[in-house]
Amino acid sequence: TTYKNFSTASEPKRQELIRRLNHPDGATERLVGMRKDLLLLIKENPELAPVGIDLKHLFTSWFNRGFLVLRPINWSSPAEILEKIIAYEAVHAINSWEDLRARLQPEDRRCFAFFHPAMPDEPLIFVEVALTKGIPNSIQGLLEANRDPISPDDSDTAVFYSISNCQQGLAGISFGNSLIKQVVADLSLAVPSLSTFVTLSPIPKLKSWLKKDHISVKSNHTDQAVAAYYLLNAKDTEGRPYDPVARFHLGNGAMLHAVHADADKSENGIDQSNGVMVNYRYDLKKIPQNHERFLSENKIAVSTDVRALAGSIK
């Protein structure tokens, strides 16, 4: 009774109000939209921050993994969903319906998204996957319009080349970890020939980091070496990798596997990292160990090649 009274007294009454606001049909989506607007307002109105904290607290429960539904997205999916995939793509822009068809229709391409029963027509996060022979070293090859698809049975590698969060109102609530692990499990069953699971990931903060404090690192070193050095040595205030994509995948238990120059020649790729991209490898046997060491010691699992590249910069 004492604990119950304490718990009741310590919970802001605003949380009960939000729960009641969530009763009508469609209310969850509207509340997510409200938090999206609120996050913008808080910058100029910090007194609203407690409302945002309460919404995030409730959303963390309402959107936990047990409530999420994984659905494949393909060329036969409803047009309303496909339009949202185009709109929400955050890594490699989809510029037309033909672009989208090339990512969804071939038999060596996959896309998966998490949905919530209260928002059945709104993807929360989605991942685009290429089935390949070997680990790719550029996004141009994966997205080439006139390439020849391969049979999934001939593939040995699943490449996660784009992961996009869709709902700004759910910022700070992580779905990516669960999404990748579920997709790895599902693909392992659906395509038994797969033995390797990697990303082909951007390095979004590399050039801004160099310009801010570390431009001297660039002198007389290759883009690959600079990127490797950055990924292993640039830290945030908590001692974790400075790069948000690195922090995400390494925190999930992936290994920093390889760094590639000229891997993204798009304007965005050049602006972010001089076109350098990175493979993070998800070795199913090592994920728990890598995750635990990263969490407890900020230890980065890294291949010998990438460590040597980074070590070439003194």
C-alpha cells in the first residue's frame, strides 16, 4: 500500500490526462504528432520540457517491442505505404517511382518495416536490404538502375544499406536494434544461403568533425585512413563514438569491419564524408559479447584492417 501510494503521488497527473486523451480511435497518432510539434516548441519554450518528458515516458511503454509488428514492404504493398517509404527515406533519396521499384521489385532486394497496431498505416522505421555475393564497397553498385539481379539462392550476404526512422514524434525511442535483429533472424530462415550480415553505412559527422577541430588529421592521409581514425578515436562527452551511426551499430553489437573510399559519390555523400562509407558486420555469434563490452567499457569491436588504417595516423 505504501508503495502504491508513493507511486500514485509521484506520477505527474499530466500522464493520466495523456492516457485518457489516448482513448479515442486515432488518438495515438495524434499524440505522436503533438510531440513532434512540441519538440520544436521546446527550443524556444523550455518550460514545456516536462510535457515532452511525460509523452516520451508513456510512448516508451506504448511502443515497446512486444507491440510492434514487422511487415515486409514490396512493390505490391498499398500505394499509401509506398508513398510514405519515398517520403520517409532519410539516407539515399528515392527520386521517382522507378527508383522505388528498383529497390523493392527485384528478387534480390528486400524492405521491412515496424508498424504499431494503433497506427497501422504509418511505418515507424524501415530497413532496405540487398542480397549480394560478397560484401559491397559502394552504394552506387547497389543502387545501379540497370544491374542484373541475382537469385537469392546465389547470395551469401545481406546488406542493410538504409535505415530510416519515420516518426519525428517518437524521437529518442529506439526501434533500430530490434528491427535489425528481427530481420537477420527472418532472412536467415528465408534465405539459408546467407552467411554474412553487414551494413553499408554513411559517416554523417566526419567532415563537420574535421572542420571543427581536427583538420590537421586530414593532411597527407587517405580519406579511408582519416575515416577509420575518426570512427575509432572521435568521442562524445560520455566516451562513446562521436558519430551517431557508428554509436548505433556498435551499440547493437556490430563490428567495425571495413572502410571504403568513393563509396557514395552523391552530393550528400561528398558533403558528409568525402564519399567514404563503412561496413558494420553483425556476426551472430559475437553480437552479445560485442554489445556487452561496448556498453560496459565503450570498447569498439574492430577488424584488423580498420585498426591498421586508423593506426597509420599518428
